[in-house]
Amino acid sequence: MSFTHNARGAYGRRNNDAAVGNGREETGGEPQIGGLPFWKPRDLRGEYIPNKKSKTGVDVPFMLLTLLILLIGVVMVLSASFPRGYYISGEPLKVFMRQVGFASSGIFLMYMASRFKLRTISRMAYLLLAASFFFLVIVLFIGIEVNGARRWLGIGGAGASTTFQPSEIAKLAVILSFAKWICACGPAKMKTFKYGILPFGIVIGAMVWLLMREPHISASVVIFVLAVIMMYAGGVKLRWFAMGAGILAVLLACVLFLNLRGSGINSDNLSIREQLSQIQWSSGRLGYADGRIDAWLNPEADPLGKGFQIRQSLYAVGSGGLLGQGLGQSRQKYLYLPEEHNDYIFAIVCEELGFIGAFLILFLFSMLIIRGFWLAMNAKDKYSCLVTIGITSLLAIQVFTNVAVVTNLLPATGVSLPFFSYGGTALWVQLVQIGIVLSVSREIPYPQEAVNEMPASQQNNRQKRAV
Amino acid sequence: MSEQVANTTTRGKKSRSLIFRTLFLQILCGIAAFSILVARLYNLQITQNDYYESKALQFQLSQTSLNASRGTIFDVNGNILAISASTVNVFISPYEIARDGYDIMQIANGLSDILNVSVLSIVEMSQHTDSHYQVVMFGVEDLEAQMVREFVRGNKLGGVYMEPSTRRYYPNDNLAAQVLGFTGRDNVGLDGLEERYDSQLTGVSGRTINLRNALGRNLMMSQYNDYYTARNGDDITLTIDSSIQYYIEKHLAQAIIDYDVINGASCIAMDPRTGAILGMANYPSFNPNDFLSIGERELERLSLITDDEEYQAALYQAQVRQWRNRALSDAYEPGSVFKIMTLAMAIEENVVSLNHLYDCQGYMEVLGREEDEPLHCWNIYGHGEQTIVQAMKNSCNIVCVEMALRVRAQTFYKYIDAFGLFDRTGLDDTAESRSLWWDESVFFNRNNQAQLASASFGQTFKVTPIQMITAAAATINGGYLMEPYIVKQITDGSGNIIEAAEPRVLRQVISEETSAIVRSILEEVVSSGTGRNASVRGYRVGGKTGTSEFVEQLSQQAEQVAQNEIPTVVKDYIVSFIGFAPAEDPQIIILLLLDTPSHETDVIISGGAMAAPVVGNMLADILPLSLGIKAKYSEEDLGDINVDTPSIINCSIADAQVILDTMGFEYIVIGDGDVVTNQLPAPNAYVVSGTRVMLFADADIPVEPVLVPSLHGMSYGAAKDTLEAMGLFVRTSGAPKSDNRAEVSVQSLPAGELHAYGSIVELTLINKDAIARN
């Protein structure tokens, strides 16, 4: 009872924030529907006036964008996975059917997650973080080894058919626990080193150290960037970020300098990219990544070796042209491009749907992310806001990294494309995260001016409920 | 309310700063990041689309080429001279053999047995383990290909493959070898007509283009699959007549043996009415099916070389020599054959009279020559007073010079130009060489007529055989210079004519009347002059002999003098003969030249003694058998010809005697039976009329072989008697045997060899008077 009361009480406070929105609206002069900016939450009929006796309900644009992207993703899995299934396993539809299963169950999980109050979930935040560390430790011992890296845990034992990456759980745990810590500390403490930097540094340092043991660079980087965004949103002073960036730059310069000195190359006339390519990347623990860096810097150098994958990916993307080869007409998916239904599915998308198609899909992602941040801004409270920021940022990081890898903007990493890449647990985790955002969106209060414009009967009803 | 406040601290109130930071993240993650990606995609997909698409297609498309069948080469009667047949190339993939661990020795031995390739070479190929394609043998025929297939399958081996190919076959082996040329194992024409008409013969190979997956399997995506049909090569029909070609090659080869010709020989047969080449032969020759192998005579010479490097160089030279179509490419000094041209221009210019007598004292002072070195006739005693006709019959140099001087140098060159002797004939521009003449400034010098004088009888300049015969044809065909041609028509695979050659008159050089006079004079040269050894019984043949000193040989002697070596006394010659028939309406003209007959044979080196009888033999075969011209024998001829013997076995002796009497044979009966049980020469043997036929009546033919005697220099009668006494029979060619100046020059069965009783010896008779070295 008290919970409900609190929640309703929050509506009253939201009015201030709505005023912030109004302020932007007046100066921005953006297109409006029904007297309100288009980004204002609305129900399925596009109206502000609820005709049900529920609360606001989930944010329909965010949910529809997710489902649309998921639908396109599943179709692309069918197109991309068909040839390998046809020629190798003899079951051309197997991957697709499994993905459909994952997607259906994932949608159910999303719905379930959206029904949970975020507050309920937040109670488990630190527990989830502890569990993540537990999994990250045990994966080093009982993890399934693929290509020299132990990143996967089998559900029901090492030989199980269903696997998941503890790093996926860790990402969610970081979002939930960091948000909780930030809220617990309050703005003032977050500006201090003791509360605003140190705890995060310890958690992330430990987590990255464990991930490097697997080794799993891409997850380390994603979690690191995610943590930085959480800290930024949490109110950490900007000078810390400036300092961090400065330290990173100095470190990189040292590495470059020492490597070039060591290899006796005069670096004066070389561009950064050329200098990078001169470095002996194979040294040390991260030796497995050296080929990827070489391939990234010069994909044509070793066409059948290390550069094969990225080169085939570029061929697929590049041969798409403006309009693409047509849905299902990819040629690179005929066993040329490895991981074509997985990490490199976007290359097939580019080849089949062309620049136009790829642009539209990126636009949908962009809309989803913008909408996510908007939901964060309008969220009921700071915790909801931070969690939504975390989840949306994570989505953005993954989409950006994946597409950047496929187009060779970044060295090859194992980041999948959310809602597109084949894989059960990853999809479930992503949809659960979306579910959490939807749960946040349910609790977004109606803007006061919307309530004011309602017909009197409903206004009364609404106000009755609101009080 | 206190709960509410507590809640605010734990759950947090969103600050203005949080909103702004969220907004910043929204722009960064939602717009900036995606802008970068879109820009990158634009760069890859729009700007660099062509580059990546073509790169991708290199992987994705597979091309299979469909061989176009190489066109066939026919002779004028549709006989096949060169044809392509389907074969396969057998190749191995050393990569796969190494990868899959097949036993290379087993493969090598097996392939070696079937294909007759050395084991070592296959093992050597297998060392290239990064290669997928090492051809073991090109042009393997079906039978062997099947054996290879069974060998590989039977032994469960891999890495051995076959690809379809075609191979060129020349069914007549050496026939017209230099004319046809040959193709390499990749079916590219490398020489002769195969090279010159390579693009027409090759056709356009087709190809299929398929989209394939990374495993190499074709995909059924029709928009990428394409099929271009192969267009087979065009067929070429030549003007060459296989039978004429066969006869000239046959007699040419015989002449090489008879006269031990050292430097090779050429022969061209042409239709003087059209300029169509009827036959063209060269020696040394080769077999285009196996164009690297050289002939026996050359091998003999090479076997004397011991040094390996020298041997390889000599072998290469011999190969080049045998491939060369010297009838087109080797300019030579035509010698007295050229007097035809001088005669024609003198008559056309009307500077000589047929009734006038011209004096030859054996030598002649010519402006420009040293006073103590007058120009000599080949007959240093002189021919005395002669008409033009007599002078030609005698091949008199002095009268020829006289004619040329009257024509004058400028007019002489005008005719040379008109006869096309300055230019290539256009038969084959790549193979033909240019002629070599004095510069006009030298030739037209009024104070130095030595060059004009020498040129009048075919010395001190060089023309190619094809130029010579083309110009000579113009003097006897009514005066028309024809453009020689060898390709009659080109037809596509379906038989449609693409290109058909028409006889082309370049110009009329002399009048019909002059031409008729030249024809009749040349006919007299053969009937009673230096060319009489070329006469063919029953036909009117015209012609002219030629013997030219070898200029290179002279310069070589000069070198020897310079090096204080004793110069060899013997001179080398090119002997030649140009003959045509029938004289009243020439249908064929043949030029034969033999380069450097050896001094080892007893035959006098001269065109009249050596080249003329060979051309006579060619005409004797070609006129009735190839051209279908019936012989018209005079009374005199009838006793002078070779005839077929009748079959009189099982006839009674009396009947046999009647038959033989009426046919003009003599006979002798051996044994005491009443019925002929056997006869020599055998029925249908081709022997001289008047042969003494041996009739065996209940008697056996002696089995002991007979030692063939030397007959050189004997008169016909003596030779016949000698041979018949020994149980051998005679067939003759060359000069008429009724000619009491005729003697045996060459015998087909060499002296000192053993031959079966009753063998026939072919005797070449030459007239002792017709051996002028001119």
C-alpha cells in the first residue's frame, strides 16, 4: 500500500520535470501533435487520454521499435543462415527456427520484465553483481573453451547445448548496481573521489581483470565504456574524465614511442595509422589479438589468413551498393563470409538491402536509442533514469561496435548485433533489458498539461487517481 | 511524508545536471555514433561499390570456357589437310596429392605406362606442392584418357585430372608442311597458314559463368549465370591440289636423293591463268604432327656433331630450316630462267626481229667491265650466228645481253616493275622476303652497263621463287600479271562462304601476241633446246632452264683467299627449271629449284640435266592424273612411252605372242610348256614399250637376287639390253629414248644393290646437248 502511495506521489513531483520539457518545446519549435511535442508518451492509439483503468502503460514507440528491429533481425537470420545450413549441416532452417523460438520466448521474458517494478529488480542489484563475479571466476575453470578463450558457461554442465556468457550478466549487473550506488550516494558524494571514483574503479578493475583472464577484450572494453557512461551520468566531475583521457593518451604515446624505438623505425614521417601498423602487437598476454589489429590496419595484406574475415565482410558490405542485391540474394553468405548469421550478419544486411536498407535499420536503432534516452529523461526517478541510461547506452555501444567492426572501422571483436545476431541467451538478456526499460516507461507520470487538456470526466478520474 | 523524503534520498531526485548529461549521451549515442556509421557505409557502399563488387565477384563467379573447335583446312577438292579432334589434357594437382597423401610413385608409374611420359618428369612436377595444375600430357586421345580414368579409379587415387582440349591432326603428314605450318599444343597456329589465319581458324571460345559458393559448387541464381556459345573456327579451302602437291613432293624428294642436293629445294606449281597456287613444296620438310622432329638426312648430318651445345644449336637451326617456306622467303639468283623476261620485253619493245641473225663469239665487251675481263657466254667457243629462237634454245648469254642493251636500262626496270619483281607478290606478306636489285643510280649509268648485262641473264640480283613464277606466268598466259593466291575460300562452321578469292589481274604487262611468241619459243626450248629433258611424251611442254652460281659461295672463297687458304675450285650452283603445259594453253606452270646439288654424283650440275627431267616427271604425272589432260601421242611418241604390261598368264603361248606383238612388246619364252604359267614383268607393270617380256611356261622364276649394275652414261639401248640380259626391266623418263644423244643420267635402283629378279629400274635419260650450265 505504501508503495502505491509513493508511486503516485511521484507524479506530483514529475510536474517540475514536465516544465523542463515545456521549456525545450517553446524554444525548439519542434513539430507537435495535438498541442504536445511528438516525443511525449502516448498509448497505442496515439492519444494521451487513457481509455483503460491502468497507468500510462508501456512506451509504445520504444516497444514497437524493438519488435520491428527484432522482426527484421529474425528474417535476416533466416536469409543469412540458410546457405550454411543447406550446405554444411543439411538443415537449412534449423538456425532460423531456433532463433524464432528464442525471439518468442524472449518477447515473453521482455513482457515479464516489464511487469516487474524496477524497485523490485533493484533490490537484487548487488546480489546480481556478486553473482556476476562468481560466474566470471568459475568460467575461468569450467568454461567452454573456444579458440583459446573461456567465455561461455554451459547451462547444466560444460557439455550442455545452451551456453551463456557471464559477461552478459555482468553488464546488466554493472548497470543496476552502479545506478543503485549512485542513488545511494547522492550528488554531493558522487563528486568526491572516495565515493564517485574509487568504488567504480575497484569493481571495474576487478571485472576487467577477470575478463582479461578469459581473455575477452571486447567485453572488457564494452563494460569499461559502459561504466564510464554510468559514472558520467551519475554526476562524476568532468575533470576526472579529462584526466582519464589524458592518462590514456599518454599511455598510448608511450607504447607507440617505445615500440617504434624498439623496432628502430623513424616515426617522424608516419601517420598514426602507419605507426600503429608498425607495432609488434603479438607481444604479451593479448597475443591472440595481434592478427586482428594487423588485419584491421591492412585487410588486403594477408587475404587468405588473418585478413580473410574482414575482407569478406568488406566485400559483402561494398557490393551492396545503393539498393542492395535484394533480400535473400546475398552472394557472400554462400560460405565466403564466416559468422554470417552471427557477428557479421550486418554485412549480409548491407549486401542484400544496400545502403538504403542499412541506413533504415541504423535509423531504427538510432530512434530506439534516442527514445531510450528520452525515457530516461522522463523517468519517474533518478534510479530509473540511470538504469535506462545504462541499458540504452549498452545497446548503443553494442550496435556501434558491431557495425564498426563489420565496416572495419574497429579491429575485429566478438560483439554481436543486438536483435540480429543469432544466439539465445544474448537475445534473452537484451529483451529482458528492453523489458526493464519498458517497466520504467510504465511508471512515467502523465504530464500535467496533458491531464489538463483531458475531458473533464476523465480529468477527474485521472486526478482522482493521481492524488 | 517522512517515508517519502527517505525515498527521495535513496531513489534519487533527477537533477538538472542529470537531464543535461542524459541529453548529451542521447546526442552522442543516438546521433553522432550513427552518423559515423552511416558515413562509413556511404563510403563503402556507394563510393567504393565498384571496387568491392568486382573483388567479390572474383571470388564468387566461376568461368568455364568452352573450346571452340579449330577450323579445318581443305585442299581445292575438299580433301582434309588439317583437322582438329577432341582430346584431353591430363594434369595433376601436386597440392592435392601432397595434402591427401597419395603415393606419387604409384601415380607417376601408372601415368608413365599409359601416356609414355617419363616417370622422372611427373615426380618433378609433383614437387610443386603449391600448384594445382601441372600438365602431364597435352592432347591425350580417348583411349588413353579412359585408361587413365580407370587407373585412377581402380587404385583409389586422386589428384589426377583431365580437361577437354583439342589436338590438331595433319592426316597427310608431310604434305604441304611449310604451307600449312603447325599449331602448338595450346592450339595456337605457330607457322604457315595456321599462323596467318590463326584468328579465323581459332574462332571464339564460349564460356559459362556461374555463381558458386565458397566450396566451388554452382548456385542456381539465374541472374548471375550466363552462357556464351562457342563459335567454331572458320574452315579454309586452299587452291592447293593434294594430288599435284603429292606429285611435286614425290619427285622433289627423289631429286634430292638422286642429285644429293645439299642446301634444300623449292618447287611451286601455279595455274598461270588465275595465279592460284596448285602446289608448293620445300625440302627439307617435316611432319606437322610432330614438327620438332627433323628428317633422316638432317639427322645423319647432326649425328656427326659430338658437342652437346653445338648439337642443340644445330638441331634448332635444322628445325627452323625445315619449317621455312623457302619458296616464299628465300630470294635467289634466277639465272637463265630469267631470260624469259628479257625475251618478253625485247619482243614487246620490238627491238629484235625474229628473222634477224645475232652473232655470239663466246665473249663480249661490255661498258663498265675491265677490258681484259669480257663477258663470257657459257659456251666460251661461241654459238655463232643464231636467230632469237636459236639463241633461246641454246640459252645464249651474249644474245640475251644484246637484247637487254637494246631495251635499255630504264625500260628494263620499267618491265621489272611491271612484272612485279620489285614488290612482294602479296601471297603472304609476313613470310615473303623482298627482292634485291641494283639501285637505279647504278643500273641506269650509261657508262657502266655491266649490271644490265648480267641482269639480262638473271645474275647479280635476287628474287624469290614466288616472284619468279608469277612473273614468268605473265609472259605465257597472254601477258597478264596475276596476283598469286593460295586461299580459295573461307567458310564458317555452317558452310556459309565468308570470303572467296577471285583471280585478280594486276595489269597486262605484254601483249597477247608477244605472249604467244614467248610460249612458242619456250616450247621449242623443251622440244629441241636445252630444256628437252623436260619433255613429256604426248604433251606440248614449254620451259626454260637455269643454272646460277652461288654468290655466297664466291664470297666465301674470297674469304679463304684473304686467309691465305687454298680456295676450293668447285663452285656451288642453284639449278632450276621453269616448265609449263600444255604449251598452247598453259594450265600449269612449275618452277623447281635445287640449291647446291653435290659434286659427288656423276650428273653434270645444270638446270637442263638435273631440274628439267624432274619437272618433266612432275608434268608427266600431273597432266593426266591431276588435271585430266589426255596425252596426244604422235607416231614417234608411241614407240617412246612407258606402257602397262598385259596379263597373259594362263594364255597359250601362241595367243600370248599375238597379244604382245600387237602391243609392240618383244618376248622370250622360257620353259617348254604350252601355256604361260607366269610372266615378267608382272601384269600391269609400267615399263617402256618394246620391253622384252619373259613368258614362263612350266618354268620357275629365278629366286636369286640380281646385282644392279651402274648404267650412268650409257645410251638407252645399251642400258636396256644390259638390264634385260640380267632379268631386270626398264622404265624411262626425261629425254626421248629415240634421241640418239640421250644417255642415262640417274637410275632408280642404285648400282651395287641387290634386287629381286624381274625388278623394274627407272632410268632418267638426258640429252647430252642439253646440259648447258645456264
